[in-house]
Amino acid sequence: MAPLSAPFRTIVRTALPPRCPACGVPVAEDHRFCAECWDQLRFLGPPWCARCCTPFSYDRGAGTICAACMAAPPAHAGVRAAVAYGDVARKLALGLKYGGRAGVAETMARPMARLLPDGVDWLVPVPLHRWRLWRRGYNQAALIARAVGRIADVPVSVDVLARTRHTPVLRGLSGRERRAAVARAFVVRADVAGAAVVLVDDVHTSGATAEACTAALLKAGARSVSVLCWARVLGSDD
């Protein structure tokens, strides 16, 4: 398909201007937030725990580990989230997951890509069970992973992990119930021996799904597993 001419692009942008991905008001560019929604987003990054990447309220020095990791360090190499979970972050996640708004995958991916750790071999999205995939028509984590991969020029594989057991919706369950629900629900179907894997998801809540995926990847020989997501629920039982 031939590219649109400049005059026609101007007409299209006038009739159909870019809109804030959260509230829908017109904005200057695609994937940009309006000032009001932007102010409600809390972007995450260092200073954070050197082990799990939970943000610190102030810089505690390089290599500092949070109390939770001192007591029980996670198997993964940290959860890197673009933003803290809140009203605006939730609107994007729900719009992608249930509203068919595939375009917001790139909106999420742009700040996520800046948080990728060094030396990544594979981006691997958290898989859906085949029944849920057939009903929804797509895996939101795979859309985000592909967008991050394009931006950061990192390989993406949607075939590394499979969810072999249909699990219940985790929303509303306790941390213990979530972990029980996803235990041994994932299998590795590709060679990941010695690979540094980044597991990609939309929202990190209790960490149960990430822990189950990490366990499967490490058992299959992955060198390390980091978690990269759009939003992270802070102050819960992560």
C-alpha cells in the first residue's frame, strides 16, 4: 500500500486527531497522554531494591536489598514495571485486555522498553490457555512483548512457554490462593538453556503467575528470568 500523501495525512489528522489512550481527549501525537492523565501516572525506576526492583522512596545506595528479599528472595531477577498500578494504568490494561484496543500495547511498550536489563536473549510473554486465547482472540502480553521487541530490537518468542492447565481468574483471590491456582500450570517448549529471559506481562499483582513461569523457565535451564510489565501493584503481598 502506498504511503498517504502529506495533504491527505493532514486531513486525516484533522478529522481523526490522536487521542489520549486513557481518556480519549485529543492530543498532539499518538501514544501521548493528556496533561491530566499524565499527572496521574507514577513512573517507576531506580532507586529500587537490587533484588526485586521494588521502588525505594529514597536512594539507599547501590546494591541495597529490601527487607522482603532478605527474608525470602524471589527466584526471578526482579520485576521492572513502567508505572505503578492506578486509575490511568488500569484503564489502559483493561482496554487492551478486554476492550480490543490493540494500539495501546505500543503505548505501554514505550516506557517498558527503557527498563530492559542488559544482555537479554529472549522476550517471552506470559501465555494464555488455549481456551481463553480462542475466546479473546489474542494474548495481550504477546502484543506488548512484540511492541517492546520492535522498539528495543530484542527477539520475541511466543512459543517458549505454554499454559497447559486452564486456571481461574486470579482477581479477588488471596496471594496463597493465586499461587495454588497457577502451580505447575506452565511448561517450557523450547530450548532456553543458558538464556537470559525477560518475562513480559501487562500487570504484576501478587506475583503468583510470574513465580510459576519463572520456576518453569529456570527448571528448563534458563540462566536468569527477569519480569517486565506495564503496571505493578505496590503495597500488596508482592
